Amino acid sequence: MAGSPRVGVLALQGDVREHAAMLAGLGAEVALVRRPEELAAVDGLVIPGGESSVIDKLSRTFGMQQPIRAAIAAGLPVYGTCAGLILLANEVLDGIEGQQSFGGMDVSVRRNAFGRQTESFETGLDVPVLGDEPVHATFIRAPIVERAGDGVEVLASLPDGGIVAVRQGALLGTSFHPEVDGETRFHQLFLEGVREHVAGR
Ligand code: GLN
């Protein structure tokens, strides 16, 4: 269908359904992606929240790591939330032994950065690129961006300066989970990138 971008949700582990529902609600044609040929058929990819070390391992088991790395290098728009952000980071801090990422974003991301006492919290966040209304952000065993390279745009930070939303080219990442709060604006931003990617091809 014209005007309806075809986007995938990496469906190895994590909150796949929430992303799929949100993207479908925004008019996208949604496909669950587990295999290279399914990846090849989408114009954008969401990597959900979940457990980054598990998604990493399963992606290697399913032969998806190299295809995803190649797609990112070729400019595929990708939006990662929480574990998905960890998987987009060029450097993962506090990963489990042998943990790898797809990479693509010039950031260093620390897993479980808020410690045990604050496993999960919610807060209002200013995200200027999304307009004046703050984002209601839910953090669940969330990572933080400890270093953002020169080419990385910081979209949101916590009051203490901790970076929690970033963009670099076609890659978008958030430490938190807009999909669990009905916050559509990040997914809309991602879909705009997908449409630009399709138009520019
Ligand atoms: N702590 C998880 C990890 O390291 C991320 C948590 C989440 O995605 N909600 O992958």
C-alpha cells in the first residue's frame, strides 16, 4: 500500500507485541523479523526492550547478527528501546561475559545503570525534538548512555545529565519504553525516518 511503510520488529525476545501494536496503530505494515529473508523485506527495524544478552545470543544462533550489521551499515533505519539501545551501541559496558552488540551508534552504553534500588521508575522528560509536551518515560532495568560521540545527537537527558535518548543518522535509541506508555511520538519520528529512507532509495 502506498504511503504505508513496511517495518519489522526483531522478534527474538522482549516486548515485541507492544511495538508491533504501536507501529500498526500508526499505520505501518508490521512484520515480525527472525530470519535474514524477513529482514531483507523491511524498510525499517525496531529492536525491542528485553534482555540484550539474550537477544545478542539468539541473533547469533539465528544467523542474524551479520545481516543486521550489514543492514545498519547500508542505512536501514533502526529504533532500539532499552535492550535495543544496548544492541545499537558500539560499546557495551557491564555486559555479560562475551556479550556483543550489532553496533552502529558511536555511543558507550552501560547496562542496568540505575542499580538495584531503582530497577524501575517513571519520570517526565523534555524531548525538544518531539515538541513542548514532556514525554512520560518508563525505565525498566534501564541502560544509560555514558559517552556519545561527535556525530550523535542527544535527544533527552535526565536532570542529573544522564543521556537517555540519542540519534545518529538513521539510528534512534531510548533507554526507556515509550511503547508501554502509549507514547507514540518516538515511533512517529522513527517512521518519518523510514519514509525518508524509502523515498531516497
Ligand atoms: N537490563 C536489560 C538488558 O541489559 C534491559 C532492560 C530492558 O530492556 N527493559 O538488556
